[in-house]
Amino acid sequence: MTVESLEIIDRSVREVTADLHGDHWHGRLPVVIQGKHISLGGIFTGADGEAIPLMEEDTFYDTGRGTFTGDYIFNVRLAEGAPTGIVTLVNHGDHVHVRGQQAGETEIVFLLQQDDAVVWESPSIGVNVRKDDTPTEIVGDGTIQISELTIIDRSVREVTADFHFDHWHGRLPVVTKGKHISLGAEFTTDDGEMVPLMEEDIFYDPGRGVFTGAYIFNVRLADGAPTGIVELLCHGDHVHVRGIQDGRTSIVFMLQRDDDVVWESAEINVMVEDPDMAPATPGAPVESPGFGLLAALGGLMVVIYASRK
């Protein structure tokens, strides 16, 4: 089965909340409140551009086997290695429920099944469970002093670079052209406190096109850095760096409050590699154009000398 795209529908508002194109997601899943659930539908589009029909649970549920049978089924599972105990996942044939067990973040994978066989899987996507839906209140005027910034490679959930006062340790992952890296952040103040970052669906103002209400992790190109190498996207508590063309440029990470930048890091390099451009073989000898000519002349002199003898 070939799936060209997948749209995930938030069934509470009947709107697309995330959509998959190729190997990457746009948007994100709704936040799940601990003890409650979200209901998600799926629209799978095949190679012919037509939606793949999904079956309803009461028509195709086999109570004896405890499975859905008879046609294509929308299902969900935890991603490999994702934290457990955060959510409970329930399959309803043409939609799924994601129930919050405890506060935290994990990763899930959407499936297309035929009978018991999985015929297609999506890349993983994050799901966040909160204790309640009350926004965290930030007091004060937004003035803040940052002593340390830690950048997290969200694909492996590990620190990839950290900034101390005025210098960087480590480096950012290499970006493959046409793909993106997802970076999280932990900002630590001078008094050792971690700055809470807000989630996009709670604090995004679509009318103004900005994130509002609390501290936001953002990114920009460094002053004078080469353009056209990367595309930068802000998601409130994380950012995406997408590779546009092969090359190297520099970016700056920011902490914002509403539209105001309250702190910036020093610049850090980011490299984009084109997998279609094969590097030269290490250690291969490189000859100058004159070397072959000298060798030919030397051979000629040997032949002349030998003929005289």
C-alpha cells in the first residue's frame, strides 16, 4: 500500500490538526489533559490521489477475535523506544482515542491495517499530556538573564549543544537537504531556575501570526549569515531547521516574550548536506597536469638513449 499523505483530524472541532507529507509532519496533535482523551480521525490518500476508505467499528469488529476485520483500519501505537505510561491508545476502526495517563511527552505512530496486517506506518509524532489546561502564569516585566542554554536533538532526546555565558560546546546535527531537524531547548537563569516554555496550540494567536502569553523558544539567521541554506520554523517550545540547499550558515537561538526578544545566544553553525553529491574518496592521489608530461618526456629520453646504445 502506498500512502501519499495522511491528515489527522481533531474530531472535537472537525479540523485538520496535523498532516504528513512524504517523511515529515506539519502541525501537531492537540494537548491531552491527564484523565481525559482526544479523538483523532485519519484521512489516508493513496497514490491515485483518492482517499482510502476506512471501516467503522460496529460493522467490522470481530468480537470473537477482538480485532477489526474486512478492510482498511486506522490504528495507532507507541513509537519504538518512546516513554510508556504517558498515554493509553484505543482503536475504533475509523478513528483512535489518545487518553492521558500522566503528565509528560511521548511519541506515537499511526498505522493503516488490513485485517490484522499493518500495510503502512507513519513517522512518529509527539503527543503531550498536561495535568490541566490552565496556562502557566508568568509574572514580572519579562526581563531575564540566561546563564545556560541546552539544545536538545528531539529525534534522539539527547543534548547536542550547550551554551555557557558566551560560548558553545558541541554542535548541531547535520541537516539533510529536503529534510529537517527538530530542536528543543532548556533555558536556565542566573539563579539556577529553568524557564517554562509554552506550547503552540495554547499560546498561538492566529490573528497576529505570533505566539503570545509566555516565554517562547525561537530561532533566526545570524547577522550576515548566508541565506537560502535553511528554512527556520518556530513551534513555541521547539524549532525546526529544514535543509534547502547544500552549504553552511549560522543561526541564533532566542527567548521571546510575546513579540519581544528578551535574550539571544551567540551564533552557531549549521550544515546542510545533499545526499546526491558524493564526497571525494579519502586518500585518492591527486596529480598535477605537469606530472604526466614530465613522465612522458622522461620515458622518451630513455628510448632515445637506448636507441643510441
